[in-house]
Amino acid sequence: METIEDFDKWLAEYKPPTINYIAVFDPSTGKVISVGPDFAFPNEKNKVDIDKDIAQSIICAEIPIEKCMIDISSGSLEIAELKTLVKLDDVLHRIISTEFSNLETPDVYLTFNKKSKTLKIQLSEVFGGTKKFKKKHKARKFVWEGSTVMNFIVTDYNDPNLIYEMHDVKISDIVGKDVTLKNIDYDNFSVYTRRLFKNYVIEYK
């Protein structure tokens, strides 16, 4: 017969089993169907291990499961959030200079190099871009839906009515890489856009 001492010893030495989380997905579309501990899906064939934090975010509805899919384009199976962008509004917004901005991690970062006459456009690493910041944020994996286009309008300083040139950049062009516009040869200019992201800045070098 077990004693209380035996139970106390067992309880002190007990280590709960490690829980591995998986995502069950539709093999034809890659969309995630279910997420949970691996023992809940013993007979599923189309499943992949996923990070515990991501799994719990999906289970708690912080990340909607209907917006998640398995991305195999990189050669490895990863959980990814399907991202669809629509304009926040249809108003032209001037992209503010870093000189007058206190944003630590803007979503879109432009860099004008006066010497080379180039304008580099980068997406924050949070969204899968190349722009890194001192303040680290955990990047989430995104799959960008469709061929969403960003518009950048180079104008006279603070005057969107006097347009020098216009450029269209696809989101897919600045995921994992950047885009550099050449021959931007103006002494004093502004860049306007219709916002797809919340925060944009431009650095003048």
C-alpha cells in the first residue's frame, strides 16, 4: 500500500511531458485546418511541427486560423500568416523625414542618398523585409496575398500638386530584398504615398 511519503516523493520528482504542437493543413492549398498538441491528431498525414508561441497565439485567436497557411516556398515548412493589404485611406500622405520622427520601428523605410542620387525602399524585417532596427521585434512569417502595389510619388517639397515622377513597387519586390530607384536628382523634394502600412519614414543622407 502506498504511503503519503511515497506520493510526495513521486510528486517532487514528477516532470510533465513535453507538449509538441502541430498544424494540420490542406495539402492542395496549404491552408491550416487545425492547431493543437500532437497527441490530438495521431492519424493525420498532412501536419507539421510549429512553434509553441505561434500555436498558442492561434489557439487563443490572437492570430486568426483562417489567415494561416503552410509556406513551402522557402524549402522548409513554416507557419505563415496570410496577409492581405488594402489602403488605409485614399489620401496622399507625405512620408515624414527621420529628422522629425521618433518612430523606433517604422513599417516602410526610405533612404535617399544625395551623392548616388538613389532612393532605396525597404520593408521592416517584422514584415519580412530587409530593414533592421536596434529595437528587436520577433518577426512573423507572412505570405503576401496577390500582387499588391505600393505607390511612391516624388514631388516638390511639401507640394503634392507639383509631381516630378511616380513609381509603383510590388510588395513582393521588397520582401527579403529592397528596391532602389535611380536618378532621383532633386535638391529639395518630398515623397507621398497612399498608405498600405501605418508608418513610413524617409532618411536623407
